[in-house]
Amino acid sequence: METSKTGLLDPYIPSPTKPWNRFLVTHLLNRTMFGAKTSQVNQVLAMTPSEAVDLLFQTEPPPDVPGTWVTEAPDFNSPYNSQRMSQLRTWWVRLMYEQPISIREKLTLFWHNHFVSEGATVIVPQYMYKQNALLRSNAYGNFKELTKQITRDPAMLIYLDGRYNVVGNPNENYARELLELFTMGIGNYSETDVREAARSLTGWILSGLGSVLVPSRHDYGTKFFLGQAGNFDDNDVVDIVFNQQVTAKFICTKLYKAFVHEKADMAYAQPVIDEMANILRTGNYEIAPLLKMLFKSKLFYSDNVISSLVKSPLELMLGGIKLMNIIFDASVITTRLNFLIAQSSSAGQFVLDPPNVQGWVGYRQWLSTISMPTRSAFAEALVTGLQKNGVPTGFSVDALAFANSFPEPNNAYKLVKDMSEHLVRLTLTPRQINQLLEILLDGTQLQNWNITDPLAPSRVKKYLKALVNMAEFQIN
């Protein structure tokens, strides 16, 4: 295997100083999924790091549809649109919750926040479903091909006014965001490029559940775009954009921020981002080989990368449920997930409805005086089963079953270490571990701890409540 220029993308090889253990497995699964159950951690622990990453990219069949309505003729005035959009949202969050060991849903959300459409603007749930299915089927496929398909996607034609883009009166909205937010980044194109791209993109309208080019609406004149001249159409525009060096660098920066590390100034990461961009370009913009290399790398398992991201509301809430092995019964799962969706929305992430075309900025902006009370209350409710106002959530951790899912539940010190390592990405200090141990013991002697003691479940819950209230629980 070719070694990387920086050395940072060379494969991580387990060693006595950095063994492949629960800590690194949980890091991998938390970054690439919405949390992991102890059983999933155990499954991956038995694999090599390379096998674990390959498992995340296994081919899965498409999920069942959220309802038969997805094939109905779209109607902007249907009285069912709002209800079905809500159904679509619950269906997708359920996929995130029930996913096997796979990166598919995490990447589908990444692309939803990249090629942004807002359900509230698109209105028609069939179109939002179709876009969601497109993002999922291309989640770790070809970025260039996905960009071509999203350019003709009905939800996107509505959201950024592509359906109104006509010869003689070009609408620049999609052309501008294609260059600024989707592929190249600000400063790498001119206003003329935006205008000429818009002319090239003319002619597409909605047609049933899809879209169609109407020749009389398309501009067949010569366009001058990014230094080239020709009678360009939408595919030509994308081809020219993907021939620009900066395009690979732009998306690699975004992938790096989402899955590796983020700071206000990304200059520190430029050498490895440049290397990623070269891999992406030479691989013809195939996403899977790049991400596999990244998740198998020394860089991904380095100390300053682990616990360096802030959990999004969905990562915190869904992740907390999965990390604590909370299982929703099929009869109540819709109610439970709708509660979670409402809480995630209160904390600033309403899935299918990002705030604007730039999507959720994320990182430190997830933490604010508005979002923190909701985040903290939800985390605590996972343990107590109660909302802040005392109303039951209807679900909480089974403390005894959770404790018994670790190797030595009768060893209080080992249990605290194992549970903490499972639930928190930062390595806790000996002082923090001792404080948590005291909370677990709750006045009993260390040697007298026994998981079969009738008081053990309430003591485990006291420990869990203290842990989820630590700042470290907010970090991924």
C-alpha cells in the first residue's frame, strides 16, 4: 500500500502503546453512526480495524418506503402533505436508530446538510422522499454523479428555483449555491461564472415525480464558464466544475470537519486535506475509498482527533439511547421517536428542515444558552425517565441490564471505568473516575459492592445521572 505524504493517512496498526480496544472501537462507531450498543462494540472489537471499517461500508438493500404515498402524484395543495412530511421524518430517524453497523445513515445526513433542501419550502413529501433516497443510494458513491443528479432533483428544482430558470430570464439561485456551497467555495469563481452557469442550467421543470428538460426553455447559446466556451448544459457545467483543483479540496475540507476535527482556522489541517483531495481526484471522486482510508488511518485514531467534535442534537439524543441499550417496542416506537425529533428540533436540529441553504453550521454552534437546557434535560431523562417538568418520557435505561452488559459488573471500580469509557469519548482523569465511583457506591464499601444487591439499580442510575451531566458527555 502506498504511504501517504504526510504519513497521517498511513494505516493505524494496533500496538502495545495504542491497542485496538473498546475505547477506539467506540470512537469509530460514534463518529460513523448515531451511537453504538454494547453488543455492537463487542462485535467490532473481535475484528481488525480494517475489517471494522469495511463492515461500515457494506452494501445494504434500500429500506422499505415510509408509505405507499411516495408514488402518488405530487400535489402542492394536498391536505396530507404536512402529515406525510412528519411521517417521512420519523421514518428516517427510525432508520438512524435501527441501523446495523453501517455509515449509510450518517452519510445520508451529511449530504442532506450539504445539498440542502428544506421540507417547509419544498412542501411536497414525495419530492423530499425522492431526494432522501437519492442521497442514501449515493451516500458513499460518486460525488460528481451525485452532483449531476441533485441538479435535476425535483426537491432541489423547487428549493433553489431551478424550475423557473428559463432562456432569456435565467434564475441564478441554484448556479450560485452550486458553486459557493456545493462544490467550489466562495472566491473561486466570478459573477460571470454564476451567470453563465445559470444559462447552461436553463430548461428543467417538474414532471410528475421527476423532472424533464423542455428544449424551448433551454439556452443553446455559447456560454463562457470558468475559462471555457461552448454550448454548455447542466452536465457540462458539473464536468467543468469537477475539473477545478479546488472542488476536491472543498468537499474534503467539509468531510474532515464532519468526521475528523474542526477549528475556526483550518490551516493546520491543509496538508492532509490536500492529500485527501488528491486521493479523491485520482479516484474519480469516489467517496468510499477516500473515507475507508481516512477511518483506517493513524490520523483518525490520534489523541487530538478523539473527542474533538461536539455532538449534534441527533448524535447526542439517538446516541444516548443506543449507548445505553434502550430498546423501543414496535408498538410505541413512533411516539418515542417523535418525542426525540421534537427535542432535537428544540436543540436546533429539525431533520428535513435545516435553517437555510447553508445548513446546520454545527461544531460549537450546537452549544448555546438556548440548546444546552434541552440537551442536558434529554440526557438526564435517559436515566430518570422524566422530563424537566416531571412528565414521564415513557422510556429510560434498564440500569441493571446495562451494567450487566459489561465484563465485570461485580467489580465496582472496573464497572465505572468500563461504563465511562463506553459513554464518554474523553479519557476521564483518575480523580473523575474516583468521584464517579463514590457516587456509584453511594456509601457502601468497595468490597461490598454487588450487582445483585437490591439497591444496585438505583446506584447505577445515580452514577449515570452524574455522568451524563458532565461536559464530556456533549463531546464526540
